[in-house]
Amino acid sequence: PETYSDYATKLMRLVPPLLNQGDFDLVEKIYFAFERHAKQNRRPAKAQIAAQCRQRFSVTPLLEKSITAFQRHAERHPKPPLGYFRMLGPVVVPYAMALLVKAPREEPIDGLVRLLKLHPGDALKTAERHLKKGSPKEIGNIVRLVHLSQNPGLSGALKPLIDHPEITVRRQVLEGLVSLKDPWAIVHL
């Protein structure tokens, strides 16, 4: 006979291939099944196994796989499944931002922008950190985020970069401020 531990292990082994296929709906159902089992199971051992499995969804290896798979599949779907990432909470922001800042200029980042917009306050703080100590490429990708998300909260973080030693960064900052229709940009054109 199969134990609950065996059942949970088999389900967790299914998650990475499901993510690779872009089946976030089924992954979300697995997550909620574990959540339900953790809360409603009368046997403490089973509830503990379910709680441990549920926690594995927000641990680095699985979280990184989730966001990488999302980015890969989001560009093909006009309405990517954001519910899975909404339920994981702001823990997704640093991982999504890390992918965004490293993205090649020609790579679409719309999916990551949609994901980051789920948690705008956390995304803003993380973006500001990258703006302060990022490379010109990273700053450029944050400016792309500003343009696509139309988050005026980032204009204050962009303004100090107008004096950046790299001309490409200064140009990108102006582009970002202009896309936000910030009147401050006109003075520096």
C-alpha cells in the first residue's frame, strides 16, 4: 500500500515537468491540495508532510524553475496564468527581477513585467536597489520595466542617474522619464 509520503513525493516529482510544459493550472491545484491537506488532515504526520511539500513551492530551486518557465511560456499566451504567482506572494519578486535585469535587450520581458506588477511595492524596492548598483545593462532593463509597467513610482529613483558617467545610461534614464511623461525630463533633453 502507498503511504501519504509516497503520494506526496510522486506529486512533487510531477511539478518540474508540469512547469516546463507551462501547465501552471495543474501546479496550482497541487499546491492547493497540499495546503488543504496541511490544514484539514486530522493526522499530524500527514499534515506535516503536506505543509513541508507546500513550503517547497517557495524555496529557491522550484521558485527559479517556476519563474523561468513562466517567462518562457508567458510570451506565447496573451493572458498568462498569474494566479500561481499571486498565491506564492512577494517571494517571487527577487527571482523575477534577477531574470529581468539579465535579459538580453532583444528578449521580450512583458511576462516578467506582468509578474512583477502583482507585487508593485516589492518590485519597486528591488528595482531601486538594482538602479543604485546595477551595470548599464541592468539599468537599461529596469528602464524597460518602467516603460512597460508605467510605474511612476520609479521616476524618483531614475532622476539621480541623469548624472551617471555612462552616456547610454543617461539616455535610457531620459527615455524612461519621457515614457512616464515626467516634466522633469524636458529640462534635461
